[in-house]
Amino acid sequence: MLRWLAEKIPAHLPKAFVIGLACWGVAAILMGAAFACVKLGWHAAYMMVFAAIFICILGFMGSVAWFLVERTSGRVTKWRG
């Protein structure tokens, strides 16, 4: 499944852009899980999901910085090779 998804991503996109979008997408999915944990009263599970969301957001912010540095330096790492 992941290989199929990776093949669908155009090769010309910057790697930082693709990784940032992946982090954002995973965080968005985890937000739904966090909402469900709160509604069900599972506070320990909520804290674990919230920590994962925090890590995804940090990854997204790092990808934005990576993307901006590559754009300003003129050296862009392509998604595939």
C-alpha cells in the first residue's frame, strides 16, 4: 500500500514538501483519534495520541524550514532520486 502511494507522488516534487504533507496528513488523522479518546474518556490514550500529534507537527515545521532553506539556496532535493 505504501509503495503504491509513493508511486503516485510525482517525482519532480521536493522531498521536504512530500514529507511535510505526510506529517500534516498523519497529524490530521490523529486529531480524529484524539477527539474520539476525549469523548470516550480515555485520558491516557489521549495523551499518547497528543504526543504523536506533537511529533508530527514538529516534523511538519522542520519540513517547512528544510523547504525554505532549499528554495533560498537553489538546491532542491527531488522526491525520487
